[in-house]
Amino acid sequence: MTITLSIQGMSCQHCVNRVKKAIDAIAGVTGSQVIVGSATIDFEPAQVSADALKKAVEEAGYTVAAS
């Protein structure tokens, strides 16, 4: 499954790296592409929920925009 999150508060490559690291550390994530303002994440829904992915981004210090 793939989800794209709109992320607020990102402004540079450091932000991108921080979000990517947080997402990629989650069991069940099979790939991610992060750019300033968004993340597209491939994941196994049997292992991780979309809410858990959003929580990881928020714990990294950013806000997931309502979709």
C-alpha cells in the first residue's frame, strides 16, 4: 500500500533527512520518498498503520496536514 502525507514545517534537506530516517525506521515500511513538504511511503498495512506513520512524522517534529 502507498500513502502520501502532506507535511508542514519542513524547509530544508535536514528536515527531509530527519523525516526519512523516522519513517524508514518503522517495521513494515518497504520504501519512502521524502521531499520538502511531503512523503510518499510504501508499507505493509498488516504490519503498520497509516496513523503510526503520521505519528512518526509528528514525533520527528513536523505536522501532518489533514487530507
